[in-house]
Amino acid sequence: MRTVERAADGEGAPWGEVAPEAARKLLVAAVEAFAERGYHATTTRDIAGRAGMSPAALYIHYKTKEELLHRISRVGHDKALEILTAAADGGGTAADRLASAVRSFVRWHAEQHTTARVVQYELDALGPEHRAEIMELRRGIDAAVRRIIADGVRDGEFDVPDVPGTTLAVLSLCVDVARWFSAAGARTPDEVGALYAGLVLRMVSAAHR
């Protein structure tokens, strides 16, 4: 069984912002189960068992398995939008801001790789209403990175003929870290973040910083 990482913001107890404790324990258990078995192969009984509860106890806090997935996805996407918006609104050149965005985004996907795999790769399991909500957040995430790249093109820092396509490539590169990262690997989340920031700056033809 996987052990879920620290809180979704990288600090404190896992999912510490979720209350009451029983709801938090169920969310942690759902992340573990979805990451290990996949959403469709996981039952509410699996989740409740991991949390040390009965299936009936689960329904006190979450009406459906899909509601659990939505909660996980919403917290993860809110954090991603927060990270990238902060970088886009930060000071410095476009290259400085892009490097900051990539370092922070990659670090989160490495530190929270189990959670991030569920957030990024179980999107299609959401119901139409919840999926539409998450897609709106993803458009905001795309817009934050696109804004940085467009600023760099405008200011002559970047040589990017296709800003939307490059934005998609940058985000895809960052997100994929959740698929392969292991805490037992040779690089720390900070080291992977620094590596990817350098790769992205070379991708947009910016001097490495």
C-alpha cells in the first residue's frame, strides 16, 4: 500500500485542511486506493477499509465515490492554479517568472506524486458537472503559463512561434513528473524542479538562469 505524501500544500499532516478528521482519513484512503488500483477498480468498501471505517460511515461524509474524486481533484487543481498564478504575477523578467513557475509546479508534482497522479490522470472519471468545473480551473492554469510566455515573446526574451502549443508542452512536461517520480530516486523534488526549469528556458530560447 502506498503512503500518501504530506498535505496537498506540502506542509503538515496529509490533507490537513479537510475536516472533520473522519472525512480527512477517507480522502487520504481514497487517494491511496485510486493511485494504486485506479478509480474504476476501486470500491467504496476498499476506501472505507483503508480508513478503518465501515462503508456506511463513508456515506456520512461523501455521497458517492465520484464526490471523493472531485474533492481530491478540486484541491489539487486549486493548488496548481495558486502556484502558477503567483509565479505569473511575480516580479522579474519573463524568464525569471517562467523558471519560478516550472520549479514550483514540478516540485509539487514530485512531492505530491501519488496525489498528483490521481488529480491529473483520473479526470475522465468525473461526472459532467464536476468535470466542467475542473476544466475551468485547467483553463486558468493554462492562461497563467501562456501569459508568462507571451510576455517573454513581447519583450524579446523568448523565441516562441507558437505560444499555445509551447504552453501545452511546458505543462505536459511538468505534469508527467507525477507519473515517474519516486522518493527513493536519485533526485529530490527541488533538484527535479531546477532541472526542468533549465530545460523549459532552453525550450523557449531563453538564457539559462
